[in-house]
Amino acid sequence: MKKVEAIIRPFKLEDVKLALVNAGIVGMTVSEVRGFGRQKGQVERYRGSEFTVEFLQKLKIEVVVDDEQVGNVLQAIGEAAKTGEIGDGKIFVGPVESVVRIRTGDKDSSAL
């Protein structure tokens, strides 16, 4: 099993959610996060004053899938979240040792 974490632009959430549902993913976790990468923040103007917003608002989507689904998930997120501009985000993939569904006690693949 793998955990796929994607950092995306907030306005792309609905597109990514639909793409994942169409790829057969039935659950995900979404968190509001702040950070910066190559964008290094952005300059804002408020009442004639300029200031730099160093940490930009993003969303983090987390899904845990069987190894065979990882390619489809990466493709779905990548295509749905892409604008072609700097700041589109990143996707991270890491191993998951075990999963337990609390309600039923199901483990691993049957818990997904």
C-alpha cells in the first residue's frame, strides 16, 4: 500500500476530487496548509502599501491506495491539478505499513 500526498492550489480541489472519484478512489483527506516553494511568496498591495505573503495557502490531499492504483492516482491528480504555472504543487508517494478500519477491525487492503 502507498500513501499519496498532493499539495495543490485551493481552486483545483473540485477538479482533483472528481478525477480521483473517476479513478475509483472512494476516500480522501483534505487539509488546509501554508507553504512556499519556487514561488517564494507573492507581493500584495493593501491601501497603497506593499507587503510580501511568504506562506501561500494550499490544500493537501491524502489518499492511501493499493500499489496497483498508484499510477492511476498520480495521473488523475497530475492532470486535474495542472495549470502550467509555477506553484501548481507537488505529489509525494510513500509506503504504508498497515491500515485498520476502526469500526470493523478490517485490516490492510480490506480496510481501504
